[in-house]
Amino acid sequence: MSEIRMTGDLRTDYDCEATGLPAERWGEAVFRVGDEEIVLEVSVEKDVIVALMVGEDVAWKGTLSGLKALLKEGIRPR
């Protein structure tokens, strides 16, 4: 039997909830808004890798620490 290395939860404002979804290596959440698709993928195979995709043209992929740095740098007072 494979080792559970992470779990995922999904909640919505319709009081819908899926919790404790087990994963050994990766998991992804997909949201469809009109014709757009927004995907968040998390991989725990070696390091924690996060990928964000919006449609087919916009993507970012990096480590969890890289995502934290990106978000911290992007949120600056003007």
C-alpha cells in the first residue's frame, strides 16, 4: 500500500465540502469559470512543487518557498 504524503480539502459557499482526499505524489484542483480553466497542482515527489495554470497560455511552476517569495514580493504597498 502507498504512503499518504498529503491530503486535500475543497470547500464552496454552497456548503459543499470534500476533505481528507489522500495523495501519495500529487494532487490538483481545477476550477472552470466560463471558458477559462484555473488549475492548482501540488507535487510532493521530491521537493514541494506548486504549479498554477490559467487557460493554456499562462503558467507558473516552482517550489513552495518560491511561491511564498513571489506572493510576498507581489504584495507591496504603493
